[in-house]
Amino acid sequence: MTPVIDVTDLEVTLGASRILRGIDLTVTNGEVVALLGANGSGKSTLVRTIVGILTPSAGSVSLLGTPLTGDVPWQRIGYVPQRVSAQSGVPSTAREVVGSGLLYGRRLRLPRDWKSRADEALETVGLLDRATFATSELSGGQQQRVLIARALARRPDVMILDEPVAGVDQPSQEAFAATMTRLVEQGLTVLVVLHELGALAPLVTRAVVLRHGRIVHDGAPPRAALDHAGQDHDHVHPHEPMVPLYAPQTDLGFDNASGHQS
């Protein structure tokens, strides 16, 4: 079976720093793989390289059997960057932000059915009643769900998410977990960067742990620390806002500078 994501001997250098070294990673159809590690371990650098935002200094990446240097079917791939802010940038509604996910490659115009597809995605994440709200009116958790809906508007076969629940409230985390459960049951393949497994623990089939730019574990998910396993633990680890929610786009149709290195 052709891997959904295939990374071979990957190295990434940013400036004078080598961030990733000798990364080999394969994700097959239907897997839910959690990418774990401390801040600075290279998690976000890895996913941003996988989706073509960063350029490898060595090695190769293939998506759905196609090298990044080839004609990758981006319409089958959904990408959710680290949490970003909607407090600046072009004023836009939740529906318009989600619709922007249907732009990719050389497509410069939205399809005729973009509104219905955007609303379908918003309904999936429980925000259809906020479709006409300006993104600046939404909470941080709701903004993150809008980003997830933007990726879902493509009806993708694979989702790549970078800390989708960091800094969002508990109800939004639970809504996200419920959404992902339904999608995984329908066959979605997922690669997700997490600070901790949290509400997604029941879905994760495999964990890959990075340390200092290398994979140090690839196998069964680790058990949560005792203080994280209790029902009262609040899985909220905030990030500083980095870029507007509605920003200039790459070929993926997503933020070109979203998220910081972690």
C-alpha cells in the first residue's frame, strides 16, 4: 500500500541551525499519528516541511504517492496551522475564511458551490450558527475550529494539524475531539502535533516523539503523566498569536508564516 505520508532521511536547516536530521516517517492509510516532543524539538518544522512551506536541505517527502517536487493533489490534503489570531488582517466572516480553503495551486477563484461546502464544514465543527460572524467576534477556540473547518472544506483524505487544541478552552477541545472521532471513523488519515494526547488519546494509534530534531520513539503512545491523567487537569497550553487568521496563502491555501518553530 502506498503510504499517505512518506518522509525519508529528511534534514532541514534554517539559517545556521540544523533543525531536523535523519528523519524517516511513514504514515499509512487510516492511521492517527501523534507527533510529540518538547518545545524546540522540531515538530512544527517537520509538519511545515511535509506540507511544502519549508524546503528540505536533504532527503525527500511524498504525499499520497507524489513527491513534493511533483504534482501533489493538494485538494486531498487538509492542513491546520498552529493557533493564530483574527484580530488583524482583512475583515472576514467565518464562512469566507472557510471558503478560502478551496483555493489551492493555480486556482484563483472559488467554485460555485463554495458557500454550501463552507457551511457543510462549519456544521461539522459545530459552528454553522456562526457562519456570518466576523472572525474577530469569535473566541480563540472558535477561531481554531474555523481553521479546522477551512481544511475540511476540501473533504480531504488526510489531515495534518499543528497543535490544534493548544490554548483553547475545554468545550472547544471536546468539540474538536468529537469531530475528529467522526472523521476518523469515516477513514480520515491524521498526523497531528500535540503537546500532550489529552482528549485525542483514544484516537491515537501511534506516537512519534522528537528530541533535538531526531525521532527517539515511534510506536505505542506513551501514558499520560499522573497529573495529566485526572479529569480535573486543564489541557490548555497557550501560544502567542503569530499571524492573522486570513492571511496571504501558499499553494496549500493556508497561512505561509503561521506558527512558530517548536
